[in-house]
Amino acid sequence: MLTMTQTAAEALDAVAASASAPEGAGLRIARDPQPDGTGDLAVTLVDRPQPTDQIVEGGDTAVFVEAETAPYLDDKVLDAQVQDGQVGFMLAERDASA
């Protein structure tokens, strides 16, 4: 299952607070299919998870992972970088020794 760093949890909480997200809102990661059959990952702030989403807890704001996307993210860690008031989220491979 996807995990997240403390930095990502704090950044996500800040994003949700600045967007005045309702109680129970979270960041949803889902595949964004393209016409050519490929797909990127889309990240959106949503009010609630879809019924089949995996829920990753870390801070006050959860991450909801689309069921089809979850296997791809099983060995990943969500991290964040904050620079000049802007938040960037990134995925990294989980350290196998951890």
C-alpha cells in the first residue's frame, strides 16, 4: 500500500486547509486515461473517496487511491517539497530495507 512521509502529510493538510476543503476531504490519485491508451496519474482534491478507493492515512487529510491504480503504487512513498509557498508532490520507491 502507498505510504506517505510526514512532509507529505503536513503539505497535504496545508493544501486542504487553504482550499477550505470540507471534513473528510482528501487527495485522490487516479489514472487519467489518454486517447492513445496510455495514462498519467491525476491528483485532485475531492470531498470524499469513491467506494472502491484505498484510503491512506498520514495526517489530518487522507489520500484516496483509485482501485485500479493501487497496485502500481503499492511499493511507493508519497513525498512533498514546499518551495516559495508552492507544494509539489512526488512518488518515490519505498526503501526495501525499511
